Amino acid sequence: MSTPAIGVVGAGYVGLVTGVGLSTLGHTVRIADRDTDRIDRLRQGVPPIFEPGLEPAIRAGLEHGRLSFDVSNETTASVSNVLYLAVPTPMADNGSADLEAIVSVVDEVLPALPELACIVIKSTVPPGTARSLEDRVKEVRGDVHVVSNPEFLTQGRALENFLHPHRIVVGSPTPEAARRVAGLYTSIDAPVLITSPTTAEMVKYASNTFLATKVSFINSIARLCDSVGASVDDVVEGLGLEPRIGRAFLKPGPGFGGSCLPKDTAALAHLAQEVGLKPSLLNAVLEENAMQLDYLEERIRGLVEESRTIGVWGLTFKAGTDDLRDSPAVALVQRLIADGYDVATFDPMAPRTSHLGRRVSSAEEAARDAAVLVVLTEWPEFAAADFERVAQVMSGRFVVDGRNVLDQLTVEEAGLVYSAVGRSALEPR
Ligand code: UGA
């Protein structure tokens, strides 16, 4: 077998997509993870997560001998001229990013790395982290550099995002290391931005927190639309016609979730506080996000009358993924269950192992006997549901469209009462 020039530590979501993406570009890549089950399955070509295109890409990499998997970080490091780190950086209790895992992996792999190797930080880490890791590395290995190369992968389109990115950002302490890492992507047609490591890390945080800001902005506008009787759909249409604003990331919903936007916004707010700045905008973004879920919860409670059965469509933090991490749908279901509601839940993709209310196996089953039916994830099949049938099996009449994805007329024609966020102008008066 040829020697892998690229190693990746961490076969989680980011590490796996990065490693598999690099092998798709033609590089020889070894991916390491301590989880032996995961590695065994990956060696058989079975990915641990659902991500379109990932499984065939893993199989192709294995077949062509460009991709291999290992349980040892050290062995992987020893054959990697460029070693990507994609280990988790969870949120600590105070909102900061917990960097323990990444620091301990750096210490572990450092002695094993070949001469003049580069460590590339793929994990999302607060601005300043790569620089401080570089200082730590230099104490032991003067020949090794630490480069920041943030990821901009969106779940559900991650491999596509990797292969066709809007930009590649490389934050490097030296031009030579920058050239080496940027050189791995030469077959990709995208602008390459070379910066300092801290600036690259900032680009990542600024991107995610800007997206979070857009979602909180439109959710607060949607609530206002309800109060004054305006249609948020038309407001977004109007905003979108102005090129300086655009319409991307302005879909109202139950608030932003997932493993990135909430955590990164909290971490940047924490960092701002730490350096003596007042993160009022970032705090407001998080506050608005929490308020949106409260608003939806109140709406549902207000509609439940005698029967305490609620049907929920959608659990994942967005459509196109099986990921439940920090999902607003999960948080809402848990609150309702804690308050004694009988909640039947259906999601086409969420792992069956997660016990969230009464998990049922179809959208119709979740609607059965429900006083209120709530849509919390924008799976396309929900909009296409047979609402005549839904109306027959429900005990009550109310449908709360927490994602503004259903067609109001279709729902109403089935004899149901439609309620959404920011669409009050459309509601019957
Ligand atoms: C996000 C970013 O979009 C990626 O660019 C980034 O690389 C990634 O985080 C990361 O840091 O790894 P992701 O977490 O997959 O990607 O999810 P998004 O598509 O950004 O959605 C985040 C949340 O915002 C979801 O709960 C989604 O439903 C919500 N959202 C999004 C809305 O409520 N309205 C919108 O208009 C857009």
C-alpha cells in the first residue's frame, strides 16, 4: 500500500467528510478514530452518519487504495506530512469552547509526525487557538507548523460543499506552510484566501454567527408580523429583491440549532467578554433564538384544549440530516413531555434509538388522536401529506406549522385550522 501523505484525526462528521473529500480529490488519506466499531464499519465502507454521497465516496476511496482507516492517532501521524485535526470542541458550561481534546491530540501526535509536517486545524476553535497551539508545538518540534483551515460544510450537503466550496481559507504562520496546505486543493475551482491563523479562525466564527444573526433577525420580524398582521413570506420576498440584503438564511422557524450555530455564537460571545468587550449583539441573537422557541411553545399550549395529545412532525435540527444535536424540535418535545403532554413524534431520518415521546413510524401515526399537530422540521414529505386523511385521524383541528412549509389553503380545505409564525396576515379573521 502507498504511504498516506495526509492524515485526519477524528472520523466524526467534519473529519470524515474532509478525509473522504481529500481522497476524492486524488490524495491518499488515512483517517484515525479511537472508536473501534466506527473504524471497523468504515473499513467495510459503512459511514456512521447519513450524508448524501458519502458512502459511495468511501467505497471508491477504499477500492482505489486512496483511503484507509486506523484506530491509532500516533500511527496515522507517523505517515502524514499533513495531519488534519477534526476532534470535537464542545461547549463548556460557561459557553466557551472546550479545547481539551484538541490539545491532548496535539501532544499525542507531535513526537510521531515526520520531519517538517504540518498540523491543520479543521475543528472550529476560537480565534487565537492555532497560534497558541503553534507556540506549544514549537517547544517540542521547531520543524512543525500549525495551520488553520476552517470548514464551511453544511450538513446534508457536506461532501458537495467540500468539493465545490465558495472559498478556501488557509491561516498560516508561514508562506511555505500556507502554500503546502492550499496546494492540496488546487483541483478545486474556488477563491483561496490566505491569512494569519487567527484571522482564518475569525472568518469561520464571523460566518456562523452572521448566519445565526440572520435567523434570529427574521424570527423576530416574524413574531412582529404576527402582532401587526403582516405576512413574513412577503416581507422576505421584499427583502430578497434588494441585492444588498438577499434572501438566503431568512426562513423563519423554531430557531437555529445543530452542533455549530448555537455553540459558535455562544463561544464568540464568551471570547468577546473575555477580552473586555460587551457582546450585546451576539447575546441578543442567542436570546432571540430562545424566545422563538418559547413563542412556539406558547402557541401550542394555547391551542391544546381537552385532549393532551400532541403530534410532532420532525425532530432533526433541519431537514436533510439525521442529526438531533441541539435541535429546537427535541428541546420543544422534551418541554412538552415534562409538562405531562402525550407527545407522538415522527421523523423520517432521526435515529430510532432516541426516545423522544412516543416514536411512531409514519406521519399519519403521529397525527392520530392529536389535539394539535406541530411541524418542527421542514422535511418535504410533510408539505406533501394527505391532509384530508390527517384531519380524519386527529382528535383536534389545529396544525401549527413551526417551519412555514405547509400550504395554508390545502390544510384549511381539509377542515383544519392553520397556524404558523409570521403568517397571521393569511389567517382567517
Ligand atoms: C452551519 C453553517 O451553515 C455551515 O456553513 C458551517 O460550516 C457549519 O454550520 C459548521 O460550522 O460546521 P449546519 O450546522 O449544517 O451548518 O446548519 P445550517 O444549515 O447552517 O442550519 C443551522 C440552523 O439554522 C438549523 O436549525 C436550520 O433549521 C436553521 N435555519 C437556517 C433557519 O431556521 N432558517 C434559515 O433560513 C436557515
